Amino acid sequence: MSTIAIQNVSKRFGDKLALDGVSLDVKSGEMIALLGSSGCGKTTLLRAIAGLTPPNDGRILFDDRDVTHLPTRRRPIGMVFQGYSLFPNMTVRQNIAFPLKVRGQDARAIGRRVDELLALIGLAAHADHHPNQLSGGQQQRTALARALAPDPAVLLLDEPLSALDAVVRLHLRDEIRRIQQAIRTTALLVTHDQSEALAVADRVVVMRAGRIEQVAAPNVLYDKPTSGFSAGFIGQRNALDLPVLDGRVRLCGTSVPAPAVDTARALVFLRPEDVHRMDAGAGRRARVEARIFEGRTTRFYLKVEDEEGALDLKADWPSRDVEGLATGDTVHVGIDPRDVHVFPAATRATP
């Protein structure tokens, strides 16, 4: 395990500033998710940590050792990419053993380490199979075991699940987290999938335009975004541009203070699960425009009759409670003002 200190790191590609003074401290044994849309700088930051993309400015330290200009081969890291990059002519066992053989380790020690990792990733029965005999998930688990074979102080994961189908991706996501917690390796995961980041990370780093927008534990990030960008990026929130009257914003029959807003309008964010069904006569009337079944919940697109005119809101309700609710029906909805987040109207909700 290793701590990582990223100190005011910047990286330019020609006229493009890919990283703009990024600073981040990663604790020993912590799993960090670097989350953001394409071009936000998350992969550039990971590659800088790996030594594949040297920064123009700033420093990167492992356990207080400056590795900023250290070659990749001399850094105590393991790396897993989106592509599995397995040797097609080698078996699972041989692929995992390869980095240990390159380091000249004893054959018996290599055998013990490979057996340990095969058990950890659940592929002991496939040890003598070649990559073309494995599923995508099995290949990625093999790639993970190969990265872990030298017992790296830091594990770097560059969108390792994006090439997999949905069911395998969910299973392997949980497996990566289980394995990381079992061995307590310091790890950084690059992803553009917010559900993946929230599920596996101890802390999530939301990035935008080469900068860090917010760093927080998943539950804190989900419940308490500190900027309009974070609020719009996490939780699939409703984003509304509403007027501010006497320092308050009015929505669905209630009003919310807007202490951080000194303009005539504000951006208001509300998660779909925080739009509640009310008894007839309470809250505000809403017409069901569309419904989408999502398993445990069903998403409804509503046209709400509000004080400021018709509003479009998304609402997520338990599927078992809304079986008879159809497009065109009328419902009543309300909100708890504690679930509403208000930011200046100039804040952009999307990249």
C-alpha cells in the first residue's frame, strides 16, 4: 500500500490545458474513482500517476518519494486497461506469471503467487485456458490478476469495465471492489459511469475541464453536491431554471431559501426519487407524459402545474406502487425543501 500526493499538477497538449493545477491526496489502501465526461482530464491524470504522461508542472509523490520524473517501469504500480492486453499464446496461469518471471523470481514462489491469485479471482479451473477460450469478464479478471502479481503499491484502472456487457460489468465491478478491499491496495479507477464510481469508491473525484470540481465520499457527493456541475452530473437530477423572489425559490407548493444566489434566477436541482406522490388536493397537480419501467422503480415524466407555469419533472417511484398509473393520468406531487439544491443560474449543469 502507498499514499499518493498530487501537487499542483498541470499538463498541456499544444494549446489544450488537459490538467490545470490538480492537487489530490490519496490515503493508503483507499479506492479513488476519477469521474467525469470525455476530455475532463481523468485519464491524463491517471497516466501522469503511471508515468506514461509526464506533467509540465507540479509533483507526484508515492509515500513522500517524488516520482514525477521516474520511468513507469520503476514505479510500484500495476495497471489494468479497457483492452485486456493478454498474451494470446499464453494460458491464464502463464499470463499472470509473466511479470514475475520478468523480475527473475524463483519458480516455486511464482507458482505460489499465481495459485493465490487464481483463487482470488475465481479462475483456478481455467488456469490452463488461453484467452480465446475465456469470456470477456474472465479475460479482464486475468488482466487484473496479472497487474496484482508483483504486489504493487498502487493499482491503476483505466475504464476496465466499459467494453463488457451490462450484466458482466455489474458483476466484475463488485469483484474489483471485493478484491481491492481484501488486499487493501491503494487504487485509482477512471470511469465516466457515475453508478460505477459511487459503488466502488471510498471517495469520488468529480473532474471538469482539467480541474477537480468536488471530492467526497459517495453518499456525501450524492446527497450534498457543492456546485451546480456536481449536482447536474450526479444523481440524474431534475435541473430547473427558476426565478428568485425575496431570496427564495418556489417549487411544487413550497419555497426554498436561496442564500447563495444574488441574481434574479437560480438553478434548482431535485433528484427524481425526491418527487413524492401526494393525496389528492395536496401538493401540485401533474400529468403523466410518459413512463419507463426500470425494474424496482418506474420513471415518470411529469408535466406539473406550478406557480411559475408548467414544469417538466422526472420522478422515480416503486414499481409495485404504480402498476395502475398510466400515461395521461393525473397525480399530485410534492417535495421536501431539504432535498432541493440551489445554485447561481450561471452554473452549468452539464460539461
